[in-house]
Amino acid sequence: MAIYVVMEPPAGKKAEDVHFVRDSFTWLGFLFSPLWLAWNRLWIEAVLAFVVMAVLSALGERLGLEWAGSM
């Protein structure tokens, strides 16, 4: 079953301006999070996702988990 978010205009606007936005999962957003966030103009979230990935990579290298860190 599809779930939609209803975006209504402020009071005093026409009822025809109501927009239905489908709320769903995206594999591209899951696999390429920072790029997907930047593509959808979520700049702060993209930077935060990249920073978290970099910190986790550095932490993995420092703990001796070379397979978990970047090379």
C-alpha cells in the first residue's frame, strides 16, 4: 500500500494547489547516501553523512580493522 504526504497551501489559497507526495524507500539513497542527499539539495545532511562515514573509516583504521576502513 502506498503512503502519501499531503502538502496543503496556506489558508486563503485555492484547493487545487494541494500536492500529494509519495513516501517511499529508495535504493539509490540507501547505497549512495551523501550523493543522493546532495542531488536532492539536502546540503547539511549530505555533509553530515560524509563526515560520519569519514569518522567511521578513520576509527576502523585506528582500531586495526583495515577491512572496515578505507585504504
